[in-house]
Amino acid sequence: VLSLQARECLQALSDPAALRKKKVKSDGTVHWTKEQVLRESSGSGTCGSYFTIGKEPPALQAVIAALRTWLTPTPTPEQCDSLFLRYGVGGVNWAHQDQGEFAWQAVLLLNPPTEYDGGALYVVDVNDVKPLQRREVPFENVGDVVIFAANSMAPSGRHFYHGMTKVTRGQRLAVGLLQKG
């Protein structure tokens, strides 16, 4: 089911500029969310970009509803931020924790893994004593969803960090979903 919805999402997201969130300031001027480019100087990664999706297309709304049903035995707030993620050759997202109180996060793959190399999602327990112990979660098919508890504690007593390995060929497209808890 998710694979079909991912294909529909990819079609709906084929014009990313049309999905940007619209902001109307108090003086009536209209601004659109910018596509944030990852740069080494920002400390978050490089050769990639993301932006907050304004109104999710119906196929993406269906994916969010399914995830919410599967993951949450009790009702959760309806607030789920969606980010369009694009990484080209050299694109990497270094180990980090997102700001905010997110109960869970998910990454929905929008294009076939045969179109790129690298780009595996990973989680890591950042511990000052031991070397980084990274667990990679490669995507296998369009529509694969990787879900992780954003606020769970690692064995070190700290929160897990997550990131993405370097894309070495092609372009990786995905949607990141951030469920507030």
C-alpha cells in the first residue's frame, strides 16, 4: 500500500516549488518558505536541501494517517511537519538531533534506490567513551518508510542521533515526517 502511495507522492511532489509553505506577515506581504541548502559551514551536511511542505498532497496525507494509526495506540496531535528532502552527488546529512519535541520521525523514499548509490539512513549512539556505533538502514524499494523514535534514549543515556550517508551517484528524494508528541 505504501509503495503505491509513494509513487503518487512522487507525482504530487514533482513540482516542489508549488509545495512550499505560504506565510502572510502582519503587513499583508506574502512570503514562501525557502529551500534550505545544506552547507558544511552550517554543520548539518552538504550537497542537499530541504523545505517544509505547506499542504500535503492527498497521497502523503494517507501515508501520515497510516503511520499515525500504526504507531500510536492513543490519539496524537494532528501536527505532523513534512519536509521535502533532496540530495545529489556528495549529499550527506551528518549525525544530528532535530530541535523540538518529536515523538517519532519517519523517512519515506520517493525514488527507486537504483537511481542513486549511498544515501542510507542511520542512527547512532553518540558516546564520548566508545567509537560511534552506527546502524545503517538502507532503502530497498520506492515507498519504503523508516520510522524511528526521536526521543528514545541510547545505551549511553543520551538521545540517539540520526543522519544519512553520502550519496555517491544520482539523486535521492524523500519526505521526512516529524510527529510532534
